[in-house]
Amino acid sequence: MEFIIAPLIISILTGILAAIISITDKIVNNYGEITISINNGKKEIKIDGGENLLTTLSSKEIYLPSACGGRGSCGACKCKVTSDVGEYLPTEIPYLTKEEMKENIRLGCQIKLKKDISIEIPDSLFNVKKYEAVVEKIVDVTHDIKEVLFNLGNEEINFTAGMYMQLCIPPYDKIKNETQRAYSISSKPSDKHHIELLIRLVPGGIATTWVHTYLKEGDKVKLIGPFGEFEATPTNSTMICVAGGSGMAPFKSMLYHMYENNINDREIWYFFGARTKKDLFYLEELAELQEKWPNFHFVPALSEPEGEEWKGESGLITDVLDRYLKTIINSGYKEGYLCGSPGMINACNNVMTANGIKLENIYYDKFA
Amino acid sequence: MSPDISPIVLFFASIFTSNILLANFLGMCSFISISKDMNSSNGLGMAVTAVLTITAAINWVVINYILIPFDLLYLRYIVFIVVIAATVQILEMLIDRLSPSLYMALGIFLPLITVNCAILGVSLFIEIRKYTFIQTLFYAFGAGLGWWLAIMLLSAIQKKIANAPVPAGLKGPGITLITIGFMAMAFIGFSGMLIVQ
């Protein structure tokens, strides 16, 4: 009889505990109807409390940027909260500067809505939309990077070169919940019916595994955006751009947009770092652009070119950058543009500031 | 048969002579990682004490009214873990609603405690030592306070060590482990006063 009693007792016990949790959740987490006032009452939303601000706003089609989908690990969903929502949580503090905290900037995914709340968000976020797109083309540009072209159909999108979109990943395999990930747009802003993303496979990554393994041409997907403030400034200073891997995306968009719109009087140096030749891509396209555009200089560099026929620059991209800044590009007013991992951005920041580029003139798109 | 020990004696013994951290070395991972900051140590200590006392009391009821009558003591590990996980969930929701300031103090530490071995250890001790319900309450509360005391002491010492000329090779976890060793030895000094097993 024991083989029946043991599972039965365990089942009953866990069932009782689960019921208590559910009942407590229903009673305790019932905060009734609350009002979210946005931008001094410009828009007011009435919702049921209990959820976090990020999720609640997105359910009403107002999308705060979020590269991690609300897990509190990217720090992107910042917004100003002008009413009292309590002290800063330990999960928010690492993502906020002292200045931001003085201005009551909070992380949307960490604010639980328990009472009426007033927030301020940039007006541009009202233009952020959810797009139902169809995958038109998938191209393997390297062994681990795919160029994915999404067709937005009749919908139009207006974005600035350098901005990013959030790709909605549906549940698949063992992943039970929909999640979102941010990817820089690599297509030109003039193509208003397409969005192109460069997606590098991260081993074990939820989104990139889905894109590389499951996503097929003809599939329907959801995209939210555009977001971001990474863009070329309207100055004449020399642009020093540095990227590696899929960090190519915003620069591809920016460069083709600038060339297309005759913004070609400023000097641009684009350093693209990779380990070996098989990690390089768009070499021909960028070489062709360089030929047509005298002010544009493309410098691909390999950190591990051993045993390969390679005539370009060798060494870590930071060393190559340092060499160029000390010799060839050692005069004039310069701005830094970086896209890549936090480690690469910090290393390039150090090289740029050591070579006279002010920190406030370095702009970056950091992978979360 | 329950041991004939006064609950008051058990309470003080579990704080000092049988400190769950420094005598049994349970709950070491969060003890080492969180003790760098006094505020976090305080929050974690408070959370461990609350969860430890409540889960020990619930597990005592489960042991004596479910596991022993149905001869299912061999299932105690899984049952204790399930009870601890559920209690932490319910406690988190209740504290968040009823006392936002306490929730702020405990913050992210409550869910972390689900996997704290001191919590499971105390539930197992009350079963092995066959404590009564009152003994369990006093022992568990004392064990929580003992854990809290130990982590506060370590974080205070760590604050001093931060400005001390520690040899480079010992900085960080090295000097922390040596400090814990000294603390354990200091607590052994209490062991002649109350002997409780």
C-alpha cells in the first residue's frame, strides 16, 4: 500500500500548498483598478494593479525599451516616476546613476503597480508600434551570424539609422513564455517596409537559438520598435566607428543612409574587428562603398590571422585603433561610435580617451 | 522521546554554543557572499530568522501529523523543501502587501532563502533531535538569531578588513574564510556553558 500512500500524501500536501499560494495571490495581489497618468495627464490608462509597469504599459500598446524582456538585467526600461512608488529596490540601483536617481528615474520592470502612478516618458515612445512581419529572407553572412529580412507588409516604419527593434520570441521547445530581445536595425531608414537584423548565435541563448534553429522564411513574427538614441550627430567631426560581429548592424544602416542622403563631407573611419577570416562579412560591399566615397575608410582587422592569407590589419581591434589614432588619424575634432559587448566598449573607450577623444563625444550601443 | 531541555536553554544554545553557521557550517554561501555590506547582511539575517522560525514550525506539524503517522519519514527531504519554497512564496506576497517597508528591508533576499541550507538543516535537526513544538519554536528562532548575529559580526569585521593591510594573495575570499575560522574558534569558547545536541 505504501507505493500508493507516499505519492498520494505528497500530492495532497503539494496540492494544498499550491492552493494556499493561489488563494493568497488572488487576495493579496488584488490592488483593484489603478490609473497610470502619462506626461502630466496627456494620456491616462486605467488597469488592474498587481503587475509591473513595463508589462502593464505594453499590454496597452505603450512600449518602453527593454532588451531583456523585463527580467531586470538590461536596465533599458527607464522612465521618470513623478508620484511616490517607494524606495529604490536593490535590483534597480546597479542600472541607475546618482543623477538619474535624483530625477526619480526608475526601471519599469521593477515597479509593481499598487496604487495610482504618474510617469513621464519621451513622446517618441508613443510612436513605437508592434509590427506583424513576415520573414522574407534569411542569409548566413558568417558561420554564426544570420542576416534576417522582415517584411512589414502595408505597415510603414520611420526610424533613425542606429536605432533598434525588439524581436518577440514565441514559446518553443522548453521555453514556455514569450520573450523579447533587442537587435540593432541594419537596413536603411529609406526602406520603410522592411527591417533587417543581424543576429549572431549565442550558445544557449533563448532568442538566437530560436532564430538560428527554428526561424524559416515565410514565418510570421512580431517586432516592436523603433527604440534607441544611438545615431550620428549632425556635426562635421571625424567619425571613429568601432564594431565587432553583429555590432556591424547600426553602422551598416548609418553608412548607407549617409551615403544615400549625400551626407558625405565628413571623414569616417570604420574599424571592424574579428578573430579569423571566417568571422568577417560584408567586405566586398564595404570595399565598394569605400571606392565610391573618398571620405569613408573601412579597416577590417583580424586578431588571430595565423595560417591565413590576410593582407589587412592584424591584432586586437583596440591595438589597431590605438595605432591609427596615434599615426593616421591624429588631428582634427573626433567623435567615437561603438557597438559591441560591454568589455569591447570599455576597452575602446579607454583607447579613445587616451588619444584625446572626450568621453562625452563617445556614443555607444552596448549589447545587454 | 523529546529531550528534557528547557526551551530557554535551547534558545541561547542555538545562538551561541550551537550556532548554526559557526558550529554546523550551514548557510555558508549566502553568509560569505552577502556579508560585504552591513545593510544587506541585516536584511538577509532578518529574512533568515523569519523564514527559519516559520518553516520549522510548519515542518514540525508536517513531521508529527503526516510523516510519522503514515510512516513516510524517508520523504522528509522533498517535503521540507516543498514546504520551505511554498512558505517563502506566501511570506513574500504577504510582506509586500502588509508592510512595504519590511519588504524593502528584506527585498530580494526572501526568494534567495529558499535554497539556504541552514533552513533545511534546522528542520532536519528538529526531526532528528525529536524536539517538542515549543522547543522547536525556541530552537529555530534562536538559530535564526544566531545566523543573523554571525553575519552581522562578519560584515562588521569585513568593513574593518577593507582598510587593513591584507597581503595581496589573501584579499577577498581568502581573508574572509580565515576570519570565519577565527569566529568559529571564538564561538567554541562558549561551548562549555551549554551543551545541546
